[in-house]
Amino acid sequence: MNTLTVGARALELDKDGYLVNLDEWSAEVANALAAAEALELTPDHWEVLELLRQFYAEFQLSPATRPLIKYTALKLGPEKGNSLRLNKLFNGTPAKLAAKLAGLPRPTNCL
């Protein structure tokens, strides 16, 4: 089992680097997870992460790429909910990386 140290806490991560205990997520944890991916979170990232957490609260699952794009377009508009923008923000793997940074489980149908 992997761990992520955030402040004085050591958080458990699964073999793919996702939080084991979703309740341990915070902005500080998201920033630490992003740093481990060599990514600095911008307001654009945070907008998608908050949207993903809303999606998870509503449907109890992490969306794959297509549903993520559609949901983002529905909630934030087509200029923000498109594959080019989301791929650019999340290094070509928007569903997996955004779910990880949002403290959510890995999307089930993502390789």
C-alpha cells in the first residue's frame, strides 16, 4: 500500500495512487496529489474537480471520459466541456487524473 504525506498525516493510496479513504480528501490533499503528478492546480482545474465531486455525490461513481465531457459541458458550457480542453488540463487522461485529484475512486471503465 502506498502513502501520501500531507502535513503530519500519512494517507493510504491504492496501487494506482487513488485515496483509499475518500473522506480524507481536502484541497491540501488535492494539491499534494497534483504535485506527485507534476501538475499545479489552477482555477480551471478546481472548477472541474468540484464538478467531479458533485457528479460523484449525485451518482456514486466516477465518470469515464465521455460522461465527464458531457457533464462538464452541461454544467459549465460547451467551451469548457470539450475533450481538447479537458485533455490539456489533465495531461491526456482527464477521467482518471481528475478523479484521482478530486479524491474519488478510479473510473471503472478506464484502462
